Amino acid sequence: MTIFSPLFASIESPQVSISSAEVGLLFGGETVSSGVSVTEEKALGLSAVFRAVNVVAGTIASLPIHAFRDSNGARTPVSSSHAAARLLAAPHPDMTPFELWETVIAHMMLWGNAYLWLRRDGAGQITELWPVHPGRIRAGRTSDLRKVYQLDGGDIELDDRRILHLPSFGYDGVSGVSPVRLAKEGLGLVMAAEQYGARLFGSGSLATGVLQTDQRLTQDQADALQVRWRQKHSGLSSAHETIVLDSGAKWTQLSIPPEDAQFLESRSFQVSEVARLFGVPPHMLMDTEKVTSWGTGIEQQSIGFVVYTLRTWLVRFEQRLSRILTPQPVYAHVTVEGLLRGDSAQRAAFYSSMFQMGALSTNEIRDLEEMTPVDGGDVRYRPLNMGALGTTDNTPTTDGES
């Protein structure tokens, strides 16, 4: 039985399921109360949404990602010739790793799901990852609870050997939910405000004033009066001049009605709404009117962004990606230390403390600072006045430490 036959089955049926997010994709964007149609692509046209997705997806895609082997609790990087390392270094034949991972995270943020087509060699080893638009795939479970996928409405069911599914937050255990669809009313209000503002300016409602007369004028006379008025009041040379109008002509200054000007306030509101939706602090969306509550310095703000926003995306990304890395136990890890670094003085104090307690060697510190290793830099040291409790032995240990 295919995954889609239970669509109209009773809710008690164990053969379910299609997620609500996938059902939403079947019918395109909904027209919300504000009268506009909301889709993921249209939402990306909002500057605040574009910036929020760009800053999260771009930041994650720019971070180093490596494969590690877990051996008895010890983490060791795999060699560059390892299949997992080769896949992470070149996951796509023409897309760079940055472009691929940026696309994947953007799909997760907007549609709630990202899908990668897995291409294998003759030995069954995964060699390429191809992103698939989320609107082309529907996910569900069979009667025996296997997770399968349908591509482009076809009848062929694909499984995890062909598709890598990276869902974001969801509530049915099948797919993630689209934040754009969940917040469609709020984003629809933002879109409607933008359209309203564009029409307000485009309709001429912001004309500076009206030149009127009690007499009936022909079109040529009206045009001539308008030209005379423009000549008399335009330009620096006409500043503070007295303008004389004949034939009962009168000038009336126009201003934006208060109800029309309120859309300007909604422009500010939309940034806060989008920032809250995607968990991005407003100052990263170029809204500096409000002070962030994540600290007063750039370092503290960056740490807050990593801990409260990027961390959740990174954990989802790493755990799903680790499932396709072979042979096990090999896993993917994204390095975020570069985002957490303080200024040079703070880093120097941190490195000094870690070096003196033997937690870091010279070469490990140099590696964190993207410097080449030096001979003899792998030895770790400890202060001479420290050692195991009750001993006075400070001779070098068998593993090279002293």
C-alpha cells in the first residue's frame, strides 16, 4: 500500500501518515485574511525574511565541517582519504560545499524540510548529494511504519537509501512544519502592508498639493498654469519669492492622512515579527533601534546567537548527516569555535590558562588561530608545583606529557 492511500482513512488507522506540512505543499500558498497569497518563495521577497534566512544559512554554511571517528570515547579526525572526508569536502559535482549547505539550511528554515538525493557508486558508497526542492517530495510512512518518499507525484516509493531527509521542528514524527505556513497571517499582514505602501506611492496619493481655480480651464490652459507654477516655486533661485496667481487660482498643500501613514509603523513591526519567527536578533536584521537583551558587546551578542539559534540548527544538521557517513562509528561535526572567539586580549588570556593547566598544546593553540604547527609543539606541560595528590614525581609521563 502506498503512503498516500491512507489520506482519507480513519484517524485510528496505523497506516498513516502525511504531515500537515506536506498537505500544505499540495495546494500552494493560501490566501490569508489580509487578502494576499503566502508562500515560501513570496515570503523570501520580504527583506527581513531574506536577511534572517541568509544570515543563518550563510553562517552555518561557512563553518568548517569535518568527519570524526569515535574510538572508546576519544574523538579523532578521519584522514582526508576516508570516504566520509571526501564526501564532506566535495559533496556535489558543481556546487561548492558552501552553496550546497546554504541551500539545505534555507530549505529547512522556509519549508521545514530539506531533501538530498543520494548518488552512489558501484560499491554502494555515497559519492554525491543533490538538493531537491521541498515542493517536489512528499514524505510519509507505510503500514509497517517505514519512512518513504514520493517524488513529483510518481508511484515509485523511495526510501532512506535514496533520500536524505533533514526535517526541522515538527509534531508528527514524519516531517517538519513550515514556519512560513504557521505564521502565514502575520507574514500576510507584512506583505499586504508592503503592497499598500507601493500602491500609495504609485497612485500619486503623495502629491505635494493641488492647484485649483474657480474658472473652467481647457487642458492647454491647465497645463500652462501648471508649468508657470512649477517655474515660479521650483529651484533654489525661487526660494522665499512671492508667487502671484491670477484667475482665482489657489494652492492647497497636501499631507499624508494619518491612516495612510501608519503603514510606515508596520514596516518597523515586521522586522520584530520576522526576528521572533526565526530566532534572529533584530540588530542582525539591520534594525538597530532597539537594544538587544543578549549582551552589550559584539562578542556577547554573537555568543547568544550561536547558543540560542544556530545550535539547534547545527544539532539537527549534524545528526542527520552523520547517518549517511560510513563506515560507522563516523560522525559529522561543525566547528563553531571561530564564532565564539573574543578579541585578541581575551583569547590570549584563555590560551594562557589552558596551556598552563596542560589542556592545550602549542600546536593546538596555533591550530585554533589558523597558524601552521611547529616542531615540538605537540607536547603538553603542567606547572612544576602541581601533580598527582600525595606524590612529588614530576618526570615526563609515557605519553609525552610532563
